[in-house]
Amino acid sequence: MSEGSEVKARTYLTDGKVKVLSCNAKTAVIEVSGSDSTPYVVQFNGVWACDCPARKPLCAHVIAAQLVTVLRAEPTVSLTSDLSLDDLVSMSADR
Ligand SMILES: [Zn+2]
């Protein structure tokens, strides 16, 4: 995972581009305005998913969403991500 995504994610936060549409203990829907006029929709339902074309397991939008929520992906569920939960935790603990 590049450090660039996390830097970008923090820029989304500081620029006020992250909008939480709904969030509870199990699910979340978060809108992130990217470079496009159409905001990307990040959803959490046990796993994180984003509808942007990046197709990365963890794009900047998902990282931004993770920064504003306390939701964690379930370690047993790994559909698209080759990152372990430890990776995610250590990454968000960076800086
Ligand atoms: Zn994305």
C-alpha cells in the first residue's frame, strides 16, 4: 500500500470532502468527492467497498472512510483484499 493513498485520504478529510450518509455499528455509507464531479460511494458491510475505478483493495476513499469511522473489516472475510487486518491496523497507526 502506497503512502500516497493515505496522504490523499487525509486531504479528503481536511478539504471536507467526506460525507457520512449513514453509519452504525455494522454498516456505513460514506460519500467522498474525488477529482470527478460525481462523488464516490464507499460502503462498509463487513468489508469495505468503493465504486471508484481504482479497483484497489484499499483506495484513498476507503482509507478516508476508515479514518472517520471505527469500523474494521472482519478478518475472516477477504474477497478482494490481500491485506490482513494487521496491515490495516498498522497502516492507520502510521503517523
Ligand atoms: Zn475509491
